[in-house]
Amino acid sequence: MKKIFIATFLFISQSLLSQTIMNRDPEISQMVKEISADSLQSYINTLVSFGTRNTLSSQSTYNRGIGAARNWVLKRFNEFARQSNGRLTAFIDTTTLQADKKRVDTTLLLGNVMATLKGTDPRDNRIFIISGHLDNMRTDVMDRLGNAPGADDDGSGTAAVLECARIMSKHSFPAKVIFVAVSGEEQGLLGSTYMAEKAKKENWNIEAVLNNDIMGSNNSNETNIIDNTKVRVFSEGLPAYETDKSAANIRALGLENDGKARQLARYVKEVSERYVDNLQVIMVYRNDRFLRGGDHLPYVQRGFAAVRITEMNENYTRQHQDVRNENGIQYGDLPEHIDYEYLRKNTGLNLCNLANLAKAPPMPDSVKMDVKKLSNSTFLSWKKPSTGQVKGFYILIRETTSAFWQKKIFTSGLELLLPYSKDNYFFAVQSVNDSGNESLPVVPGIGR
């Protein structure tokens, strides 16, 4: 028996030295190729044409204000629905808010424009969300009358949502995908808070939220860096949701860097760089920019995995600025400042991740690490998910100081003995199907 164990261990050790080659799913590659910079530019030009999209602006005029912008986005979603064989449906989800005397000075009908692409597997209740905020602001957030182009903040994110809906609505996925243009971000994350709270109360099984905010411009003020090859993904470390209940386990296992959002950020980096050429995803170990926030925050505060996708080099002469020329500097969030090729790539980041997640089988169940004895090896076990077509599983391995998964090992079994010490490495397990689409990774719990 001892000889058999040693032989098996050596065989596994040798097999783990071989490289796992990740291939692009042809269907997803084709979808990414269909993203059109011209379409993105058309969306943004139309959004800018509404004059202002301030959340407090008019909801009754045909061609100006947040109401007109919402109706136009809904119209586009409904146009895309015609090519979906009945799977895509859209509506404006509204709620009435009372004045808070801070950033809302009157009773407000708040509306999020949502399009839902129904999954093909009735047993699969997973939901994946792409979000951008429809509203914008001038220098004064309460100014509802003056012109505010909002091309980048957040016309770029809304355009990405629309383009992903246009392309993905022609395809089918086992899981549900929701495309949403929220309102009230500049007034205090009002639309995303309403949606996240509704999702929590109704027990939506949201596995990932990709929030896009300011992701279409390639250069910064002050530093004058111009670069359209990098994009940032912000993710929380310690979970905001019920930290007190999980803190002891996080400390004991050293999982300060392995929460849901951080795992999603790693996934986004790997999948994006697989499918989108000339784009490097920079993971930022913050929930958002320094002392700032975005529409992913209400989701992480309620226990959902959510990240923020933002351009690498922000230009603050264009954010929250009245349009003007001052001391030779053009202020204002104008459409001519958008790099539409850069926005095309960042939209591709969203599309390939949404498609890969929605095509993949659910995450493996009951992932455990055996700790009944001390050893320099690691024994992992898991169960198949209750739904989905599963070809096998990937074991992910990284050193404790590594930001990214360093090894990816395939197995068709439900357990594996690894010649890597649990003292020196982190592990996770993903489900994978025949076309190579992987679920989000699951960090093992303790098994005995």
C-alpha cells in the first residue's frame, strides 16, 4: 500500500508540472469581435444630446432630461429583444423617494432601465449583472437645468451596457444576465441601492456584478499620461457584509485577500486578457478610488460579489465640471474626449466575462481541504454542482504572496492529492464545461 501511495504521489507530481493551455471559446471570441466602436460612439452621442441627465431633471419632456434618456435606453433594449427569440425583456423599474434635503430636494420618481436575458436552464438560478449609471452632473450636483454632456461619466458605462445587450441577446446562456442603466448615482448611489436591496429581499442568486463607471477616456490631467492599453478593476478585500461573523475564520486561514469580490477581480483579469488583445487589467486592492464610491458598493454591502471597472488614467478637468474654457484648459465631459477604440476593448472585457460566466456550469459544491493529519501534501475534495453540464474541474494554486492564480490543473474527478503544502499555498476549485467556460473559483473550507 505504501508503494502504491508513493507511486501515485509521484505521478501526480509529474503531471502537475505540465502546463494547462487555455483556449478561447470561439463563440465568445466572435461576440467580442462584433463590438463596434461606431455603435458605442452613436450611443454616447445620443445620450449627450439629451442636454442633461441629472437625476433631478425633467421626466416629462420628449428630448431633454433623465426621463427622455431612460425612455431611449428602454427603446434600444426593446429593439435588441426582437432578435432574442423572446428571451430578452425590458422595463423601467421605478421607486418613489422622498427628499433628503441633501442631494434630493423634492419627491423623486427614480427609475432603473433593466433588460433581462433569460437563461435556458430552468434549474439554474444564477444571475450575472452588468451596470452603468445613466445620470450625470455639472459642478453643482443639484443643477438640474444646465447642460451636462456626461460622455465618459457615465455615458461610457451605459454605452457598454447597451452594446453587450445588443450582442448577447442573439445568443443563449444557461444562466440569467441582467443589463441595467441605473439612475441616482451622483445623488448618492440611489438606483443601485434600490436594486441591491430588492435583490437581497427577494433572494436573487447574484454571483457577479460588473459595474462600469468612467471607462472610455485614455488620458489624465496633471500627469499627462496617455495609454489605452490598461484598465483598472477595483475590489474589496475584507468583506463588508457580516465581517464580524467571518473575521475569525478569515484570520485563522489567512484569507484576507480571498473574498468574493477579490476572486471576481482575479477572474476578470484572467478572462479579459484571454479574449481582449492589447488590454492589461490592473487589479487595485481597494473597493474604489481613494475615499470615493460607485454603484458596486451597495451590492458588496449586502454580500454579493461586485467590482468596479474604470479607466486607468482619469482626467479631473472633465469630471463633474461645467463645460467651459478656462486658462487654456477645456473643462467638461465632452464626447470628443472619448477614445472609442479603448471603450471597445473595455466593453469586450465586460462581454467576455459575462458570457464566460453565464455559459459556465455553477461552482462546485462542498469544496473541502482535509486537515485530519499533518502533511506536506494537500488533499482536496468537492461535489458536482446540482445543475449544469460539467466536464471536470480546475484546481487553482498560488503562493500566499501572489496576486494571481499561478497554476491551473484539470481533473475529471471529485478529489485530488496535491504535492503542495497547505502551509505555503492557497487553493481553489472551479467547474468547467466542454467548451472551457469556468465558474468562479471556490476556496476550500476545512474538512476532517
